[in-house]
Amino acid sequence: ADTGAVLQGDCTLTVLIRGVQRGLSSPRSPCHFSNASGQVQLRYLERFIYDRTEIVRFDSARDRFEALTPLGEPTVKRWNSCKEELQRARATMDLFCWFCYSLPEAGRVLGRRVKPVVTVSPTKDDPLSPRTLLLCTAASFYPREIKIHWLKNGRRATEGVLYGEELHNGDWTYQIQVMLEDTPQRGDVYACQVEHASLKTPLIVRWGREIKRRTSASARSKVWTGVTGALLGMVYLAVGLSLYLRSKKGKGALEGTLGGRYVWL
């Protein structure tokens, strides 16, 4: 069904639904604010009323539609399986509730920018597996729109990249994770590049120290193995040469004694 939206002064959104069955009232969508923890906490409820009874609601705390009566169950099942419908409800919450919250300070919501906190870490470190899973996490950012790319040696990685879904933190900020699966080689440099409205230039967070440390340890191990082998080889060579010379010397002394020519002491 087509929808339209009218902003009400009491911070309640009335969504006008055309083409719905008789008896279904326009939903009432209040926004609830709290700053008990020092941060703004928001809960958005989009209620659908039929014959004076609430049958369906969208609750931002659970990020999905809920059926309050058996009559609403088919609708809830359909809407929760529809990505576009969920995105519409989230977008309505994002725009409308912040508008209401910002009324005492006009224009605040339009200029609100919160920089993402970006971290890069491996999700596993199995020495027996050549594959490594790297996780780039961008958290506590606003607005929701964000671009994240994995870079390998300065170039954008396109294979082995998996994007997670943007999640609400409950304080009007968002978080998202992007994973990269690859087989690191010595000298490879990995980085997570983030583009966001709060950043003047793309933010790049590198990961690669772990690769270098592991490579260095492996290289040192190989060097020590080689040195130890060389030393043992030299020892065996010296012992073998000494035994050979002694054997040859003893044989010469025996021949000299029998022939009457040489006597070696």
C-alpha cells in the first residue's frame, strides 16, 4: 500500500495508509526518549489499530514487527520477511524521532555527526590453517550511511569480503562489521578504509603487525635451525677428519716397523 506521513506537534507520527480494509486505523507512532545513563536512549513504537484494538506494532527495541492479536500474525510474518518494510520503519524512526528530539534546538539533527570508532582484529589465529579471518568493526557512528572497504597492499579487495548488517546501538548510533578471509603472505599489508559524513577524509586502519611478528618468528626459527645444523655439520666433519688422520697415522707406523724403515712414536 502507498503511504504518506504527517508530522504532529506532539511527537506522534500519523501514517496515512491508502487501500486498506475497512476498520483499520492509521497507526500512531510515538517516540520515547530517556537520558538516565547520560546518553540519549530512544524507543520508537509504530502501532497499528483495528476496530479500536492494537493488532500490530513495530518496536525499535526489538527491531521487528510484533503481533498483539492473532489477527495481526499474517501481517507480521509478511512484514518481518520483507527487508524493504523493515528498512522503512527504521528510516521513519531515524528521521522523525530525531526531529522531535531536536525541536528545542532547531537544526541540531541536520548537523549531527558522530565519528565511527574503527577497530581491526583477527577472528581466529590457528597456526595450522593458512587462512586468516580479519574483522573490521565500525561502531558508534551517525548518520547511518557509511562505506567500508578492505584494502590489501593498497588495493581494494573484492574476494572473500562479507558485509554484515547495520545494527542500532539504542543511543541513536550504529555499528557494522565487514569480514575479509584471505591467506596472508610475508610483507602483505591489510587495511580497513571507512568513509563517513563525519570524516573529512577516509579513515584507514591498518592490520599487519601480527603478520610481521609471526613471519619474523618463523624466519628466526629457520635461521637458528640452519645455524645449528651448520655447527653440527662442522663438529661431525672435525671428528671424522680427526679419526681419519689418526687411522692413517697408525697404519703408517705399522708399515714402518715391519719394513725396518720408519718408527713413529
